[in-house]
Amino acid sequence: MNLGSRLEEILKDRGMTVTQLAREAEVSPQTLYAMIRRDSNKVDMNIMARILQALQMELAEFVELAGREAPAGRKQQAAAGAEEKTAKEEEREETTEKRSGRREMETYLL
């Protein structure tokens, strides 16, 4: 689970809005929304420190769920993304094989 997902989960658990956290952490709501939407794992340490302070949490506590399984919806999205990636890789391999075959044919004919 990435930091954005974890933040969203904590806010839901606490019944807190992004706007409330932004106000308390003195961070723009846009920054928090972007972090959540992108499910980011890259966050400025100063911003993370403000978020943790506003949530009255330690970093270890914040990321404790990182090792747990993602909700079913996210698993399905990840699986679909992996299938799509595999299909694209196969398509690339086929294209590469065709090009290679053309080159061999051109070399043979020349």
C-alpha cells in the first residue's frame, strides 16, 4: 500500500476531510489530493512531517499497513494492468520479430 492510499484510509478511519488535514498540517489541499490520487510513494519530507504531526502519528505507525494486501478493487486493477502490460509486451515482441524477419529477407535478397 502506497502513502497516498494509506493517507486516504487514515482520513476515512478518522472521519477527517482532506481540507481539514490540509488546514491542520498547513499544506495545500491540492498537494494532499495529488498525493492520494497518484497513490504516491514520493513525498517531500517536510510535507510528510507536517502531515504526521497533524495526524499525531509516527512514520512507522503511518506505514504499518504497507505490507497488508490491497483491497480487492485495487488487486483487480493491478491484475488488469499486468495483463495489459503483458499484451503490449507480446505485441512488441511480434513487431520486433517481423522487423527481424524483414531484415533477414532484405539481406538475403540483396
